[in-house]
Amino acid sequence: MKSQETAGDNKSPIGVLLRSWREARRISQLDLALRANLSARHLSYVETGKAQASRDMLCRLADVLEMPLRERNVLLLTGGYAPQYPENPLATPALEWMRQAVDLTITHQEPYPAFVLDRHWNVLMTNQAAVRIGNLLMQGRQSKHTNLLHQVFDPEDVRSVMLNWPEVAEKFIRHLHDEIAMAPSDQITQHLLQQVMQYPDVPEHWRFRDLQRTQTPVFTFVFQSSEGELRFFETITTFSMPRDVTLAELRIESSFPADAHTAAVCAKLAAA
């Protein structure tokens, strides 16, 4: 006799989506039903296509599965409902005050670099300090990419001036795998992993997520430049409890000097 979880041959879209998220979160069908205060039989029928989930049920399931806002919208659309969260361009009037907050944050980061990224590591905005440091490191050459991952992994880009590139690259690979685990239905993130794995000297075992290795509390980026070695550590700022997909996916990466020499070089460039 087949179990409830595997019963039925109907591959309903909502069932496929829910099962993929359960597998990613390592939650059984019974556990998901209990945590969402639902009938296990009803959830089984929804996954096999024998019953339709209500909008409220899908929202509760999304809460338990800790789905990002974009994926919550996908779940609702797959279930036949309108998306719950808007996705406004950052330049839209609806996000004017939030955009001003972003501008204020990266401006006040001077004379140290700051970058605004989306969830796929595309660089959306930078402050002038980031431009100055970039020009110093690349000796006036323009980056080939607008995507931070490609900048880090391409030997002809920022990677060429990273003195601790193996450690930096491994850090980004770990973050990339974490993002894939957080949103297993995001094909763009998975494609990014395949792309960066094609660059030279990228270890093959990085294709797979490593849950065993312990990370250092604070990571330092070390660059070579005409002003000597520059060392930075970073903080990441996000919006608290965003209700818009764009805001939920924005992050501000702020760089700080990790030694007095780096701080002095940043101040010197700003003064010049």
C-alpha cells in the first residue's frame, strides 16, 4: 500500500512546488501539516491534486516553509490566486523614501566603499568611494561585469588583485549555495552557480554545498594595489520586514578598513 505522501499519480503543479520546498527544508508532509495547523489528509490531497488549497492555507504553508516574498507570490499564482506582495522598481514613486534611505546609507559610508546589490549579486548602485577604490585596484580599467560574482571569479576582473582569492571565492560559493537552499525554485541562482564553476581553477567539489566547514566570525578581503595591501571587512544591511519584493531582495554591502593603512589610503583618495 502506498503512503499518503506518495499516493496518486497526478503531478499537480502546486503539489510539485510544495514537495520541492519540503525537501529543501527537510520537512515531512506530516510535520508541515502539524506546523501549519492543517489536516495531514487535506495537505496530502492538495499535493496529489485531489483538492484545491485555499489562499489562507497557502499563506500558512509559506510561513512554515519560510519562503521569500517572490516565492510566496509564485506559490499563490500556482494555486490560482493573485500575488500577495507587489514588486515595484526602485525608481518608482512608491519607494521614494526607501530609495532615499539607500542613498543616505551609501553616501554616509564615505570615504569607504558601499554597494547596493539585488539577490542575484547584480550591482545596482555604488558610492563614490567604491568607484575610487575600484579605479585604484584595477588601475583605471573598467570591470567586465556588473555582477559581483563574475567580478570575483573572472581572472581578468577583480579576482586578479585579490591576494586571498581562494578564501574569498569559497565564501561567495557558500553564500550562493545558501541562496539556492533558501529558494530552490530560483533558476537564475542555480545558473549563476553553473557559470562561476566554469572559470579557471575553481575546485569541482564547490558544486556541492558544504555544511561541515566552520567559518571565521569576520572575513577580511585583501587586495593588492599601487598603495600597498588594502584590507576590508564588510557588513550587510537589509530592510526590516519589507512588504515589497524589490525591497526584500535589496542588500547594502558596506566595506570598512581592517587596518590603519587601508583607512589612510581611503582618506587620501577622498581628499584628492
